[in-house]
Amino acid sequence: MADNMDSLETRFAPPNGDGDGAVEATAAPHALAPMAFRMPRHALLELPYTAAADPEIESDIRALLEQISSAVVADLQPAAILVRGSLGRGEGAAFRADRETQVTSDVELVIVLTGRGAALRAWKARRRTATLRDTLAETFAVPQLDLVTVPAQLLREPPPSLTTFELLRSARLLSGTVEVARPTAVPIERVPAAGLIRRLRRAGNGLLFAWSRLGVGDGELPEGIARAVRATTDTAYLACGDTWLFRTRHYDHRLAVRAEWLRLPFSSGPGLTDRLRDEYQVAAREALFPSARSGFSRAVSIARWERAAVEWLGCFRACKQRAWWGRYGLELHGAGIHPLRHAMEDLLEPVRYREDGDIAVRAQRTVLPLLIEWTLDGWDDPVRRDRVASLLNTSSHEARDMSYLVLKFLKAVKLPHTPAPTPHALPALSSGS
């Protein structure tokens, strides 16, 4: 496993090996303290948390997870706590600046409840868990912290979804004991395409959020905004590439493996452009080995955002066609799914991903591509504009302001940290708009 991690670092290492955030490729991963697990997973217990496997960063992340876990145990008394996502599968991202470790990947924890009525208690604990998440994120300065509370049965008998597919292959125990189904319980063949479409739609929301940030102020971007814009743009490229890989049945839960698939000569066909292949590698490298540098200038950020928006539009429009999926025997929409299963799957989604906004998902699918298209070229059809205005409960007069519509949409989907929608809030992003 160490050899694999070394080869991945060599593949995705930044061009200047002595730059900020660079680490030695021979850094030995530190084994985690053994914990009781009803299904032994020795390989997972030996993995580092980050792709770079820097000893100081590993120590800081381990201490951070222990402190967060202790606070969660004291507040909710769960049977177990799991870490999933990039940290769970050993692909976390962090860098050291001013002798401090800054984690750039999401810290995703799963709080497991057992006993009678665990499902109902987990459902009722959602608001309390969200409040605890906000408190811990502020206390430990981890803005990407996600907490979800689930019943143990959901891990023993997971429904087939993209979330459970990745969870079974990345979850790592931090506290307590819990029985988790084997990864073969949810093979990639059983994962509905709807999970990739949701990820793509969230990436589109992120593009609009980045547009709202790029259009504010003059001069160079502040470091926080530049990093956020780069992250959302990278997410859009990754979501488009992941959708193509899933469609061709080459999707893998590990980002490094997916990036390698897209490098191979076979990776070509409808929906995969040379630009997407190249930008996917850039985004994967930044996700695995982030640098302390803030990112790109305003002009470069805008140009890269526009290219990402073009790729996203092409991928999103293709996803709406059944023939695009049917070529590989995939179904666009699942049928006959019980509402209770949807509710159980919703428990596994972080709060910032749950689609409980003021606008229906069907309306999001209609409004989102139109807004992104309009931010690109400024094309404005009065009929479509009035339709978007009606879906957003906006008057026709206010709908003439593009920035107002974007902010109104972001507020409707309850995207965090969205500025208040006011007429003429943002200038045009580029000459085309």
C-alpha cells in the first residue's frame, strides 16, 4: 500500500517539488491505534489520512478527529463514530502554513445510534446534530466539517446509492463498535445514476456561487475567495469527469484511481473533451496535494470558471437524455423506490447537500442550466426569463437583473453564505455577459 501511495504522489505531485506544501514521497504512513471493529479491516487501519502522509499533518489530523469525537460522544452518546470521505479512504488534503495544519478536504463524520427506535431517534436528532456541527466547526476552525446521525441498521443493510457505495469503501472507525456491511453489498452496478446527477447539480450550484464571488470588487481576489472559487471550479470539473466514468462503468470511489482512468488512451467518446481530461488532472492534483498558495488571479479565475461552465452545461444536457445513459444499460431514473428508503438515504447526506430548499428539485433542474447559460453569454429570451421568474417567485421587473436572479436562486436552494438578493447587486462578470 505504501508503494501505491508513493507512486500516486509522484504522479500528482506539483510541478515544483520544492514548492509550498511539498512533502517527501518517502514519508512513512503512521498506523492508527487499533480499535474494536466487528468486521476487521486491517488495511484501512494502516492507511494514513492524507495522500501526502506527512507525519506532522497526520498527527494534527489525528488529534483533531479525537477532539471532535470526544465532543460528539459527550453530547450525543453514540454507539460509534466513523470518519468517511477523503479522510476515511486516505486521500485527505491538508498543508502546513505558519506551523499550523490547514485541512482543505471535508471532515465527514457518521454518528451511529443503536437500540430500539434508533431510526426515529436519528431522524429527530438532525437539527441537534446540525447545531453541534456549527459549534464544533467554529471551535476547531474546521469550516468543512459534516456530521450526520444514522441508525446502525442503515450500515448493516445499506440501500444502493452513490453515498453508501463510497461509505462502505471509505468508512474508518474512530470510536465505539459497529457492524458495517461488506463493500460488495453495494456494487457499482446497483448504484442509480441519480446520485451522479445530484452531484452534478450541486456542482452547478457551486458555479453560480463562484460567479457571485467573482463579480464583487476590483483588483485581485482575496485569498479566501480565490481558494473558494478554485475549489468550486475544480468540483465542477471533477463532477463532469465522474459522470462520464460512471456512465462508462469505470467509476471508482478513489479519486486517484478515477484520475488514472481518464489518463488512459481508451478514455474518449461523447461527453469527454480534451479540456475536461486535462482540467480533471489539475483538479485531482489540487484535491490530493494542495498548496499553500491561494490560487489564480482574478482574470485567470474568470477564464477557468467560464471553461468549467461550458463543460458543465454539456454534461448536464447529456445527462437529461435517456439515450446517453441507455447505451451502457443504465437507467436515468429509478422506479418503485419506497419513500422510506428515500428518507433513510437522506440521513446519510450532509446538511449542506440535502435538497430541502424553497424550490422543488424539478424546478432546480429547469432554472439552473438557464442561469449558468445566461451568466456565460448574456443571452436573454423574454419567454424563458419570465418562466424563471415565476419559478423563483420573482416579478418580471426584478427578473431583468441577472445578479438578482442568481442570488435569489442560491437563497432558494439554501446554499450557505449566500449574499442577500438585491437588484443590481453584482456587475457583469465578463464582456460577454
